[in-house]
Amino acid sequence: MGRTSDARSRILVAARSLLGQRGYSGLGVAEICRAAGVPKGSFYYFFESKEALALAVIDAEWTAERDDWERILGTDAEPLQRLRQLLEATEARQRAGQGSYGAVLGCMFGNLSLEMSNQADAIRLRLQEIFEAEVDLVEAVVSEAHRRGEVTLVSTRDAARSVVAQLEGQVLFAKLYNNPSQLGAVWLSCLALLGVHAGRHGDRLPHVQDVADE
Amino acid sequence: MGRTSDARSRILVAARSLLGQRGYSGLGVAEICRAAGVPKGSFYYFFESKEALALAVIDAEWTAERDDWERILGTDAEPLQRLRQLLEATEARQRAGQGSYGAVLGCMFGNLSLEMSNQADAIRLRLQEIFEAEVDLVEAVVSEAHRRGEVTLVSTRDAARSVVAQLEGQVLFAKLYNNPSQLGAVWLSCLALLGVHAGRHGDRLPHVQDVADE
């Protein structure tokens, strides 16, 4: 049992790395097994198909990322401050990926959404759930800022979705230009998307001065 | 010569359609030739490699899209109105693609950026040029609105880039949810990103009322 679960976990680790670097379509089961040091014959003992493996990789990635998001968005800091920390953590993660692989790998969920969502229904549905959960997490902190009168919004849901869309769009640029610093622009864009207004309650938010005035 | 150039053009048309639907990695030269009705042996007479074909497809797609963008952004309408028309045209194009293929295909440049940009330098550079050109086109109209006092910005370049990022992020959602209506949200997000303020010169922009107030 020890060796068995070890092989499964080695396949998962190898697939997560290869999928992040190369996407789904260009990847073969044989290559994954070679990278994992597992005989190809045993692959189907652990996974029904390459798609089933991809779903397991997506779940592992999301479990790790959701833990990060919940930890960062769940602190005692002010809500917009927590949002900013989330964006900074995203940039740091892309920078770490660039350090490890020599290239900004982007967001696995965004990558697979564009590569696969119209080709594999199970993957599409899983990715939809993940993005809804991301929007949920952002919406919670946006709603908190809204109750505090720090943001001006018609709909906290739409605003949260536009924040996640902005993040995905700028992660696309970070990958395209192989430059995580692209993500430095996301914070000011998010403030604009949230209609952040300084001075409403007689005090200024710490990071708003850049966008408050012309 | 007539038949020769016809075969090249059939390969291009088939590749453009297949690349849009399935991405790059999952696509083989044999399949493209079959769809084009061209013998596989003649493929390399026209294209040095699959990558060279992809670059030709990207160029064809960009030529068509740039023509659209320049036409829409070059009318006599007010600058923000032109920007809105660009976003509406994007939604209409995604809707038409869904009608033809049964699935929202997204933006070919965004799709290939996430699938390929860290795997093929020539493709990465071409896509960078295209996105810079898109940001140029958006920046021109944003600058015009800025001179008219209709937008509040620190940097027209950063704002234009954030608009294109927002569009790419929402096109990702449109593809993921197979729902072009996702793009209906882009206009209000762009107004927010541009810091559009109504009433600055005593009049209201026609579409700003939704975001001007809480």
C-alpha cells in the first residue's frame, strides 16, 4: 500500500508540473509516467484516463490555491488590504514559477479554460466551479468593504467577477511577456473596478491616493 | 499557379478553423490537410512547419481583426462610444462563433498566449506584437476621451492595457461558460477602469448613469 500510493502521488506531482508547463493536449501518458518514474502499465491502475488524471491535478492545484486564498482573505487586516495581499501573493507565485521553470506559467485554471473548456465537459464543469468559488471568496471581501463604505458598487457579484477577470487577463500578459511585474498593475485596476473613493468618511485609505485624483 | 495558391489558401482556412476550435498542440498536419482536401505530401511545399503555418494563421486572423478594430475605432462617434462599439462587436463575434461551432471559441490570441507562449518563441513574439497593437488602438481612443475630460487617469497606457486585460479575462469566462453574454459586463468595467466621471462639464455621458452613483 505504501509503494502503491507513492506511485499515484508521483504521477500526480509529475503531471502537475508538466501540465503547468505544457498544457494538456501536448502531453502523453507515457511521458508523464517516465517523469514520475512509474511503469506506464501501472498508470491505468490509478487513473481511468488522462482526463481523469487532469481532473485530479486540477483538484490538487485548487486545494492548494484555495487554502492560500482563504488564509490571505481571512486575516484581521482591512478588507481592501486583504485583497491587495491576495494580488501580491499571485504575483509572488508567478515569480516563483518563473524562477523554477524559467517561464511564467500563468494560472493553471485559466490555461486549461482556454485550451480545454470546449473540448472536455468534465474539465469545463470543474473549472467553472473553481472560478465561481474564486468569485465567492473575492465577493466576501468586497461586500465587507462595501459595508464599510469603502467601495462604490452596483453589484458586489459583478465587481468580484470583474476583479477575477482582470487578474486572469493580467496573468495572461504576465505569461505572454514572461514578466510577473505585469501583475503590479492589477491593484490600481481593482481599485478602479471597485469604485474606491477616498475621503468619504473623512479618512483616506492607505493605498488609494494614486487613483483618487487626476 | 491558380491551383497552387488555392491549395495554400485551403490549408490556411482549414487551419484557422481547427486552431480556433482545438488549439495548437492537439492538432496534426495530417488532420489539417485532410480538412483542407490537400495531400499531406504537399503541405511542406507551402509551409516549412506546423509552427510556420500557425504564424500564418495568426497573421490572417490579426489582419481581419485589426481591420475591424480600426474601422470601429475610426468613426466619427464620440471616443467612449467607439470603445463601447468595439466591445459590442467582440460580443457579437463570439456569439457568431458559438452559432457556427456550437461553442464560444474565445480569442485566438489569448488562447495561444496561454497554450503556447512559453513553448514557441516566434509565436510568443508575434502575439506580443499583436497585443501591443491592440493596446495602441485602445490607447488612442482613451487619450481622445482624456483630452475631452471624460476620463480620469494616471496613465492612458496602463488604462488601455487594463481594458484589454479585462476584455481577455471576460472572453475567458465567455469561453468557460460557453456564454457570450458574459461580455455584457465589460462595458461597465471599462468605464470604471477609465475612471469615467459624469457631470464634470455639466453634462452626463449617455451611458454613465449606471456607474456614476452608488
